[in-house]
Amino acid sequence: MKLSRSELKQQAREQLGNQIFGEIWLFAVLVELIYATIISVTSSFVIGILAIGPLTYGYAKLYLKLAREGGKMDIVGLFDGLKEDLSGNVLLGLLYTIFVALWSLLFVIPGIIKAYAWSMAFYVKNDHPEFGWKQCLDESARITKGHKWELFVLDLSFIGWIFVGSLVFGVGTLWVSAYMNATKANYYERLRDAA
């Protein structure tokens, strides 16, 4: 099944309210800012490695909710991974990071391929909270099989937006990141329905 990039992007824009300075899109930008700040500030500490999983779980949950229900994001939801299977989310984030890094040691390309194969793991964890880290990675790899190139091209289709967003001291990339993540949540929905 071929997924239309333009259709996914249009759907994401509609879910974000079709206005880059509208309330829904601005809430998504605030989520991006908080997520990026916490990850960058804590990345040099052990706590950063442990925070990646729970924060990414909440991050994925917010974008899935946007894709499924629309409306503005509840920023507190970003921290849901701290109260919903904390140890499972920590383990998934930690092992995802370690495995992608190890695969990247094989001339980078295998790491990129694995990153795309496992890119839906936190969406899977949201839909299947009972899954362990291995089941999430395996299910992500299963549903992305035959679609990794499409996902890579989808990411590339945002290059122009990223370039324009970076012209304003990089602040504009927060808007682009919200748009990209809304699109990826819709992509996951299509993959899940097709699987």
C-alpha cells in the first residue's frame, strides 16, 4: 500500500488548525519546545538517558491523540510516560537508543535503517501498554517493513520547511517539528490500519 505524502501532510495541517499561529499549532509548538528543552538540558546526565523513554512515550501519545481526536494538546500529557509503565518506557527508550547507536557503528546506514524500522515503537507502546520493549520494537519493525523508504522520503519532503524555519534563528523549526510529528502520527495510523 502506497501512502500519499501530500494527503498525510494535508491531514496533519488540518489537525493543527491550518494556521501556524493558531491555538492548536501553538500548543504543539509549546510541546516541541518543552520536549526539546528537557532532552537537551538532561542529555549530559544519566537522568537524560532515563528520561528519553517516558518523555517520548508522552510525546507520541499527544500526537496520536491529535491524529485521532483533533483539538489542542494537553501539555501535561507529555509527562504521561512517567506514570504509565515508567520502567517499561525507560527500558524501551534506553534500548532503542543503544541498539540504534550500535547499528550505527556499522557505517551509519544500518543505524538509519534500524531507526526507521523502530520509529513507530512508542506509538505501538501507546496502543499496547502491555507490550515489553522487544514486542514494541518488533511490532514497529513489522509494520514498517516495506515502508522505511517511504518514511525516509516523507522526512526529506520537509527539508524546505526546515530550511525556512531555521532562517529565524532556528525558532521556526519548532513549527516544522510540530508539523512533521503530526504527519508521522498520521503515517502510523495508516500503517497500523494496513497491517
